[in-house]
Amino acid sequence: MARHLITSAIPYINGIKHLGNLVGSQLPADLYARYQRGRGNEVLFLCATDEHGTPAELAAAKAGKPVADYCAEMHTVQAEIARGFRLSFDHFGRSSSPQNHKLTQHFAGRLAEAGLIREVSETQIYSKADGRFLPDRYIEGTCPNCGFESARGDQCDNCTKQLDPVDLINPRSTISGSTDLEQRATKHLYLRQSEMRQQLQDWIDSKADWPILTTSIAKKWLNDGDGLQDRGITRDLDWGIPVKKGDQDWPGMEGKVFYVWFDAPIEYIACGAEWARAQGLDDSAWERWWRTDKGAEDVTYTQFMGKDNVPFHTLSFPATILGSGEPWKLVDYIKSFNYLNYDGGQFSTSRGRGVFMDQALAILPADYWRWWLLSHAPESSDAEFTWENFQASVNKDLADVLGNFVSRITKFCRSKFGETVPAGGEIGPQETALIDALTTRLRAYETFMDEMEVRKSAQELRAIWVLGNEYLQSAAPWVTIKEDADRAAMQTRLGLNLIRLYAVLSAPFIPDASAAMLGAMQAQDATWPEGDLGAWLTALPAGHAFTVPEVLFTKITDEQREEWQTRFAGIRT
């Protein structure tokens, strides 16, 4: 039994995320976790809320609540929405947890001992109107590299160039919009990433199987301009993890906290410790996943994230892990995604544009969204959500192909044989050809899922559904029964077993529909089809009881589509 450690980029605490955030990390990570569990492998699937930094403080102030209370409430909200989308986290933690405080301070101490942290006296941007130093992401201006007018103080989203706030042309505060900014002296800690450039380069070069999107972004940061730069890991903020060397105070760093980008990835590890504590287990339970001297050497660790998070996970976080000199588990594979755009524009949390996760669940069940998002995942390029495409995909793939097959065969059986699997007949050449075609498609589906090719996996799964429909249409048991009742019984029995097959194979994509199909077939065994598929398709024997399920998927009407298109065209308040 293989062991898979899976993490999804942790969502920020300041509000409910949109569908673009969902498909860029959490949802494909859940797909992979469910698939690996379905294959009988041991999985630890971790995610958390990213709770530190100025955005949390500002969101709490806007809500009129203490920041700790706000974060606790929003963690509950995000956890509930994750359950609504059937995200099967083994633990959904918090970066503000005691475990993350302890680990972050531990790593800082180890890095300091290794000479990989330096103190820097520098000037930072101070906003008189806001009465505070502005973190990088709360300064916007024109990028000096490409001219993009909404570049942030740490990075330009247009050309991805790493920036410092002082590089921006015509900088402004994104909090107040004020341009009354000045540079003031302060002292901070920097992670000496530049000292680890060659080690990181060699490590990335060893990952020949990584997606081009992942490695190209990492190498761009390593090699563009002056190459990988040292990066500040502390900030002048109230909310965050206090700066310490392990459990020792750090002279000169009183009142400062670690920068959120430094502590947030460490939460992946801390989340494992949170999981163990929640399960009543000791440290060895999580260390066997995270420390190669405690059993993690045989773990395959996969991260899922949007492309904007790639530099931190290919460079900064590995620099922290490697620089510590301790036997922590490094990521084996990073699956990165491009952006999902929305109906001719962009999803935007800050601008409230698009469909947000709570809104999506309010109008349709999770499986509708899961199927469309995964089957259109922005892997090789950016993708675009349109209501017309969403309607067509739901109606054709889910309702016409899968739902129609389940409805036709169960209703036919009930009308001609009752609600038990009928006896009689033996498979013939037509059925053998179907099983051969299904076996070929199943092996391709497994290959694409193993390789985390999300869209190709969805295409193969749909093709497997189509094979059942084509067989049913060709075999036509409603015609066969008029001349050969036994053969019609065999065709029907095979069709009912196909429902069980579809339930098992579809579970990673559409878990609720999968459960409904298994429930209708009263199938207790949902193990993955290994070996001879023909034998597997006889698991529901003659006499086995079933029920006709409710309609699996209701079609989206033109009126619904038009109403939603209008409703979600505006700004979410």
C-alpha cells in the first residue's frame, strides 16, 4: 500500500473564495486524494486557513471584530463550505495554531544557526493616512518592468517579476488609496535565499517530471536579472507569530512578527501535528509523514496550487526546509494551475466579481460544479467559465450521458423484471467487445489520474459513461425481450453492474452521485476494479435487490442560466 501526503495551497482567511480559487488548488487535490484512497492507498490530505498578515487585520477591522475572533469565525465558515463541496481533508487546520507558532519559531532558530538569516536595516513604505507601515501587497503602482498599472509591492501579476515596493512607479496605498507615502527606517530579518541558489537549482533540475508551468516559473525566479534574491521574513504588525529563535527571544526584534509567506507553508507540517492531536495520537503519527528519519522516506508528497503560489513552494519554502539541515520531507511533485477567468473577464475576490463558493452551493449541488471545474481545469493554459458552457456540460455530460443511462436501465428492469437483478442468459460477442473497450478506457483513466492529468481523466471517465449508453442503445433490451427474455435479462444485469462500475470510477469527481448510485444498487463493496473487468461486472448477482434512484442530475434551463448570468455579473458586497 503506497502512502500519499497531499496538500492544497491554503486559502487566505479574509473572506469566501471564488470558483477560480477552488479549481486552482483544493478541488484537484481532493480529486487526487479520493482517487488514491479508492485505489487502496494510505492518504493524509491536509489544508488550512492562512490567517496572518495585514489582510486579516483589515478584514477584521472592517467587520468590527477582534482579529482573533474574526479568524476563528471565518475558519468555521470556510470549513463548512469545504464540506459543502465534499473536500475530503483529513484535517483542515489554522496557521494561527500553537503548532504552527512552535514550528515557525523552530525553523527560524535553525536557519539562524546555519547562518541563513541576516538582520537588515532598511527603509519601508509608511502611509501617513493609514498610520502604519504598508506590507508589500498593500502597495500598488506601475511595474517598472512591463508598465502594468496594478503591480503589487512584492510581485507584478502581469509579468511575474519579483519587486520591492520602492521599485513601483507612482505607488499608492491599497488600503486608503493615499499617495502620501514616505520611506522610514526599520530593521528586519531576511532569509538568505541567494546562498542556496545552486542547491535549489540542482533540486529543481532533478524534477524532470514536473509540469512545465511549475519549473518555468521557478527557473525564471532563479535566473532572471540578478537571480534569486534574499527575502524579508518579518514585518511590523501586531497579528502574527512573534519573532523568536526557537523558544528564545530575538534581541532587536521585539514587537515584530514573521511575515505571512514564511509561516504559511510551514503550516502544512504544523497541520499534520494538529491532525494528530485532534485524533488523540502522539507525535510519531504525524512525524511518519513529515520526517524522513521517522518513516517518511517512503511517502510521496504532492502539492496542488495556482501558478501565483509556485515561487514560494519551489524556492522559499524548500529553502526553509533544506536550510534547516533537518530531515524534513520535501515535495516530490507540484501540480500547478493557470487561472480560471470568468465570463469575459477575471474572477476577483477584491472586486467581488464572479461566482463565490457559498453562492455556487446555494444554487446547485456540489457535483455540478465539481464536474465542470475539473473537466475544464486550467492546466496547460488559462480557462474561462461561461454560463453557456456550464449549462451545456452539465446537461450533456451529467444529465444526458450518465444520468440518462442510470435512469433507463433501472426503470426498464423494474418494469420488466422487478427491482431485483434478473437471472438468465450468457454474455456474447457484443458484451465481450464492450468489456474490452471498457478495460482499455479504464487503464487510460488510471494512467491519467496517476499522472494528475485532470482534464484528460475527465475525458476518459466521460468516454466510459458513453460506452454504456452506446451498448444500451445497440443492445436494446426493450426490443430483445420480445424475442429472447434470457438475453434481455443478461443485458439488463450487465447494465445494472455498469452502474456500480460508474459509481466507483466517478467517486473522485462526483462523490454525491457516486454514493447515490451505490445506494440504489445496494452495493456494499466499492473497491476499485482490479484484474479481470468481466468478472468484476458480475458482482451484483441475479436476485440482488436494487431501487430506482431519484434523478441524478436535473438539466439547467435557459431561464435559470439567464437569471444566474445576470445575478452574478455585478459586484458582491
